Amino acid sequence: MEKVFGEEDVAGMPQDVAESEPSAVPAGEKHVEQNPEVFRAEAESAVAPEGAEKEKRSLTETEFWTILLTPEFDEKAWWAVKKFLVGFCRLCHLKFMNCFVEGIRFEYATMGQLASLNAFLKSYPYIGDWDFRMDWTGDHELRGEGHARIRVNLCRLIGLILIILFYGGIVLWSFWRRRAQVLKTGELPELGWIRTKIVKMMAEE
């Protein structure tokens, strides 16, 4: 037979018994209930070390050489090198004098083609100052000789440093962007057969 307590009976009961009766909750329910913010913080703290390891991971040798030998990156790097060389030649007034390479030996048909190419290159600046001589008689050693003259002062030196920083920064930014993409996705760009062989050779070394 159930006994119903009134307000007077509850007031007469000891304080610890009165407080414990209404708030009695099974121990299992207390373990299940959890604040969502606390749960989210614990989850983020558990995932953080793994994400930090991924960000700190460096490129492997295969990934590094694959990025360097990517055709798009090579085109940008050679473009920067050509721009730097042109800027250097114009800024320092580079000039070649009495430059030649002699003793070049191949088959006669090949030497004839190279001699024709040499005559064609005479119309280009800087390259035209060089003379490539075929060894038709076979009695000349392979050697090169010549003089180069450049003008250097403080202003030209500062300009040369700015050119290096500008074009070097473009190449480094392109490499860093590709590096971040490889570290994020883990996918490497596809290379041709020859470039893949070079990557394997360099990675083995």
C-alpha cells in the first residue's frame, strides 16, 4: 500500500533525505548525458595531432622530383631562366668577342648540317658572336676560346638582384603551390615514360 507524503510530511523529513528523493536518477543515465560542446572539444583534441602530422609532413624524393619534372613547371622555370638571361645581357651590356669552338667532329653529312646551322645562327645576337668550326681534316683538338665583356656598377647590381628576386619568386611560388596540393591530396601528376624513368633514377640515388 503506497503512502502519499504531503507538504507537511516532507517538511518534517531530514534535509538530506528530502533532497535525494526527487533527484534520484539511475547511474547509467548520468553517464549517457553529456554536454555537446564538451564532446566537440574532446573530438577536436583527438583529431588535432593527426592533422598536425599531415601538415608537418615533408615531400619524399619521388614527390619532389615529380614536381620538378612536371611539364608545366618546367615550362615556367625555363621561361624564368630565359627572361633572367635576357635581362642580364641587356642590363650589363654583355658582349662576346673573338669566341669560337673548333675541333667538332661528326660524319661529313652531319658536319655539313651543323655548318649550315652555324651560318644561320650568325643573325642572332650573342649566339652570332660565336663561331662553331667543324674539323673537316680531323687534325684539330676540341677546344673553345673567346672573351666576354660586361659593365657592372652599383645600379646594375641592384637591378640584377631585383630581377633574380622577381623571377625566382615566381618559380618558388609555383613550386610551393604544387607542393601544397600534393601534400593535401596525395596525388602526383602523371609524367611521360622518360620523365618517370628520370624520377626513379633520382629517387634511388
